[in-house]
Amino acid sequence: MNLSHAYGAPASVAQGQALLRRAIELGVDCFDTAALYGGGANEALVGRMLAPVRDRITLCSKGGLVLQPQADGTKKRVIDGRPEALRQHVEESLARLGTERIDLYYLHRWDKTVPIEDSVGALGRLVAAGKLGAIGLSEVSAATLRRAHAVHPIAAVQTEYSLWTRNPEIAVLDACRELGAAFVAFSPLARGFLTNTLHDVTTLHEGDIRRAMPRFAPAAYAANLALLPPYVALAAELGCTPGQLALAWVLAQGEHVIAIPGTTNPAHLEENLGALRVALKPDHLYRLDAMIHPARVAGARYSTASQADVDTEVFADGR
């Protein structure tokens, strides 16, 4: 996603190609994209660059959430989980990705006007047709996951998860473990917060999605920055970067937990992969849980409008 939209100005095509080429060289074998990212441009970029190694990577994409052209020439973000829409989204993604099968295809958002059983049933038929390898869901509750899994096996659930976003711990992490599904953590670096590199949110690009997120409002973010000093000190104690510590924490939450950090910077890509060498002991995990947890974080993760688009559980305080 980072290569095509959301965090500042999109990377150039050349930068995106270089980043993906380096990821392949370093042995990355799971790539996650979506029809939404860049209005399809990201799928086209990823498909083109991964074509030479297609047989040795896991290719993931998402549908049911797209940028739909409007009469005035703009594009509107639309959630559409109708079976006919999902069939169209899959065909369009296959064409952009230049592949005959998408290994793991997520319902990017549950369209609450369509029973989850209907959406997953349609995707299941595409699995049977050989167009999809497996089905995933994004930003759903444990209850919705169980309803979907009763129709067709769900291979993965993708939801935001990091030290400062713990909603999956309410129920989804355990449900995934019980059902044999992977849990895929997006934004494991807390959208940059846990890298200790973003200190002034007023410098964010005007199109940066974090500008609409309550935790990144200037007053809330200033309060959140106060959580970082002991965290940064622990990273130094362990001989790793703050970002590597964030990723190591996510990976320590269970054998079924996968982290998918995004970046546009080759140096950050290599830094992220270095998290695999960080070994956390129980004492480190205990200290991290005490340092940064939902009760200490200022601000909700989404605005009211964005929260209405997801189905994830929230804590008692509504966050």
C-alpha cells in the first residue's frame, strides 16, 4: 500500500520497482496488495515485478473495497460485497496482477448490507474455479469470522495489530488459533509511531491518511510520544532499533501471527527483516506490555466514520 497511496506522496514507479526487486533478493516470499491501493496501480506494479518469481511467492490481494469513478471525475471509496461485485473485482485483480490465480484473497471490508455468508460463498466458488487459492477476511470480529468459516474455510484474518492497537486480543487472535487461520497484522509499526522517527505530525503530507486518525491529532500525539522513552531504551538494551522491537513483539504473540510491515525505503525494508533476529524473553514482553497498552494510548485508532466501516471488537471505552 505504501508504494501507491496513504502515507505521503506515492513512490515513483522506479522507486516501487527497486523496492520490490530488493525484497525479492532478500528472500521475501509473501506480498500483500489490494484493488484499493492506488486504484489498482499497486496490483499492476506488484504483478509486473513478481512475474519472474511467481511460482515461489505467496501473492495476496483484496477486494470488496474499491475506488469507484464518479460523474465529476473523482473517485469514491466504496465497500461492495455483493457476489456479482466480488466476481468482477477478482477478475479485474487477476488481469492487473497478470496471474491465473491469487493465492490468498481477502474480503477487504465486510459489506454489512450483505450477509457475510453470501460474500464468502461467492469467494468460495471462485476457489473451486481455481481463480483463488484461499480466502481471508480483514477487520472482522470473531463472531463474523466464525459465521464465514462455517461457509468456507478462512485461511487468514488481517487486522491492525501492534503494541498500541490490541483489539485483536479481545477475541480474534484466539478465534484464529482455534480455527487454524493465520492472523496477519497490518500496521505492526503503529503507522510509524513505534519507529521513533515521527515526532511532529504537522509535517505529515496533506494527503496522509494519518491526518484523519485521532491518535495522530497534535494534542493526542504529543501525549503518546511520552510513552516512547522507556520503549526506546529497551530497544537499545536489546541492541535493535525501535522498529525491530515492535515487529519482534508482534511475532512473539503466537505461531499463527504474521506481520506485514510496509515501506518505500530499501534501508527500512532491510531493517524490518532484521526483526527476525530479535529474541524477546518473557521479561521483555512483560515490560513492553506495561509500557504501551490501550489504556495508556491517547485517541482512537479510527475516526467515527472509519470505525463504522469495520467490524472489529472494541474495548469498553469504545476504542
